[in-house]
Amino acid sequence: MSETQDARSSLSWPRITAGLGVFAVFLISSLVVWRTGMLDRLLDGEALEQAVMRLGPVGPLLIIGLMTVAIVMSPIPSAPIALASGAAYGHFWGALYVAVGSEAGALIAFGISRLIGYDALRAWLGARLPTSTLHRFGAAQNALMAVVFATRLMPFLSFDIISYAAGLTPLRTWRFAVATFLGIIPASFLLAHFGDEIASGDWRRAGITVLVLGLITLLPVGWKVIPARCRSALKRLLSAGQATDVTVRETASRTRPQESSPKGET
């Protein structure tokens, strides 16, 4: 029996059943959100803020729980929840609750994908990829961690899809958790800040927040482009400096005999 067949045979029925169960939960939750009008209520940030404020001390738990569910289940939007958190609890605490909920949801999505799909993907690709390729891919922990961190800085990329996709890679869980948490802090703070500014009615500062959030999305691009330009500029400066140094040395070597000849005659 080949290695691929061994890997496929190791896919136990409990995992297959778990996968079908998760798919059923996603399908049922999508239907519930759509048919009950829950999606419209979640999109109403003002109503959500009032509901959170009425809960008092339990409100932060609702924000964290909603953010977690929104990350795990795609039909539920997360941006209105983050705005409501900022409007209800301010910049710092609102951002903290959003970040904690996002981190919890990302880890759950990562774990579901790792539990159900990782072994199946390895079994399917095992016969198609050379062992050396699989080894290099598995050893690229820093590169995978950097990719997760960069994608977290891009709000236009689906947060939940990235979490599920990362679970299909050999990236270690703690690396995924660290990269995700560090990457979501800027967006969480700015969304909470934006919600707080909207609640206060300061639209000028809210516009500045949107501008800063847009600039954050360009950070991964700048990280790739700016160092290359800096390196090329540095190389040009170094080459120019070396050329100048050579010219100075040649000039000095030519003038030394002329300066020393009178001294030799005397």
C-alpha cells in the first residue's frame, strides 16, 4: 500500500462526521441569519450599541461572542460589531474586546480547518508533490507567519477565509495566534475609534480615521516595495562613494611624486 493510500486510510470516520456536522451548522446558521432578519439587525450599528449598553457588565461578553461567531460564520458581518464596540466602550476597551473576539474566532476557524481538512489535503497532495517540496513548505514557518500577519493588515481580505486557509498549512498554532493578534490590533483600534467618533458626532476625526485605516492597508505593499527601492538607492550611493574614493586615491598617487621631488633635490 502506498503512502498516499495510508494517509487516506488514516482519515477516520469521526473526522468525516465532524466535517459534515460543521458544514451543517454553517448552512443552518446562514439560513437562520437570513430568514430571521438577524443580519439586518447586526448591520444596524446604533441598535446594536444600544443593546450592548442595556446589558451593562455583560455587554463586553456579547461583543466578544458576536465577534467570535462573525469570524467563524461568514454570513455575519464583523465591522458593525466593531463600530458598536467603539461607540459603547471607547477607543481602548472597545478595541480590546474586538481584538479578543477576533482572535478567538480566528483560532476556532483555524482549529476546525486543521482538524478536518489538513490531513485530507496532505493525503490528496502527497502523491503530487515531491517529498523535498513538502519538506520545504513545512519548514517555511517564518514565511507563513509573515503572510498571515500581512493579510491581517488588509481589511478587504476575508478574515475568516484567511483563518480557514491557514489551517490547511503546516503553520504552528502559536505562530498563527501571534501573527493574527499583532495584525488585528491596528484595524481593531481604528474601527473602535471610528465608532467612537461617529457616536460623538465628530465627522472630521472620523474621516481622518478612515484615511489612516486606508493607509494601513498599504503597509504590506510598502513593506515589499520600499525596501527594494531603498536597497537600490543604497547600492547607487555606495557605488558612487566607491568611485569617488578611487578617484581621490588616483589623484593622490599622481601628486605625491611631484611633491616629493623637490625635497629629494635639496
